[in-house]
Amino acid sequence: MKCPQAAIFDLDDTLAESFRPPTSGMVTKLRTLLDLMPIAIMTAAGFARIENQFLSELADSSFISRLYVFPNSTAECYVYKNKAWEIAYSESLTKDERLSITEAIRESIAETETFPAHPKYEPMIIDRDAQIAFAALGLDASLEEKQSWDPDKAKRKKLVTVLEKKIPQFEILMGGMTTIDITRKNVNKAYGVRWLSERLGIPTSEMLYVGDALYPGGNDEVVIATGIQTRSVTGPDKTQIVIDELVKVCNKKINASN
Ligand SMILES: [Mg+2]
């Protein structure tokens, strides 16, 4: 592997098991890598969850200013300035837009046979300003229940097909195991990659994206079109190996240039 000038990581099933915080071992590795290059985290998750789960453990790094956090499918970016996380940009949806998305989801559920989704759980619509997330099993289902609900995405695909007809003016993405995320058109991880490339003045081809869903139809696949280098992982264990490799090749590069 060649040492990239910046590294981007997906969160769920890449830096951490789904919906769980990264292990302290992973956080330590991220800190080590942050000493060497800018790092970004791109995820469909909301900022509150990321902040609660692990950002405080990174905040005292001397290089914290080069950590970029992109929640809500990169509809927003947060950076650390003056001891606080602040918004670098937000592709917020207007109140009317959020209302029409919410209505379209309700109508689509009513028109799609797959719903109600589960005998035990009610679907939930979560409004996070820059992204509306539809959680088919709500928030309380166990990991196992989520995993077994729509493993081939067939249920969500039906809903997405209906949604695409109703609200073609928005970006409709399948994320995680049970969710559909809706943002402003063309706001997806490729948007985040291009924004970061411009902000850092580093060509996308000199950056590396690490994710578990780079396969066709996966929620990381969109980044490939930006020309970024990619590394596919099957979970946090593999990601740790990639970070170790990065630290090794990038340390070598620094030593060689000294
Ligand atoms: Mg993932």
C-alpha cells in the first residue's frame, strides 16, 4: 500500500460493530493515525450518537483539528475548534421539504405490501434536520432481529421504488440493516469525499476510503466514482489491520523524507 494523504472511514461495521461504540483499541489506533494525516468519518448516523460514543476520547489529541466528522450521510460536517465541535457545512432540509419527505414515507408504507414491517416493532421516522431516517423496526429491535429482517434488502427496495416516484428530487439511500436515509439530491458519501478533497487541497486519488459496503448496491459504493482509493473490510477487526498497515507505510515515508 502507498501512503495516502488522508484517510476516510465508514462507521458501522467498519470502525465499530453496528450501533456500538468503537473499542478503545480502535480509538487508540485512530489517534495514532491522526498524528500522521487528516482523518474523516462518514456515516449515516446522526452527530449526537457519534459524539456520545467516542469523540471525547479523541478530543485531546494534538491533531484533533484535522479530524472531520460527516454524519447524516455527509449532509453535514463537524470540525473541532476552540474546544467545541462546530458545523463546517450543513445541507439542511427546509421544514417544507422535511414535511413532504415524511408524508411520502407514510404514503409509501401504506402502499407497500411489506409493511407493517414486524409484528413487534413499529416503523419510525427520525427527523435530523439534514436527513430524514426511516427505521423500519424503530430503535429498540436487537441486532439479531435487525440482521434477519431484510438481509437481501428486498423489503426496502420495494419501498425505495415507491419513494423514488413520489420524491425524485431527494437522495434516497439504503443504509444499515433496516433503514432508509433521505437527504438533499446528490448529498451522499461521494459529496463528502469531494468536499473534503477541496477543503484539504488533496486530490481524491491521493486519499483512501475504508468501508464494509463498497460492493455493488452497498452504501459505500458511491465513493468509487470520485476516483478515491478504496479498501474493503468485513468489520472492525479488518479495519484495525488496515490502520496498522497505514501507520507502517506512512511512518516509513516520513522517516525517508527526514
Ligand atoms: Mg457500514
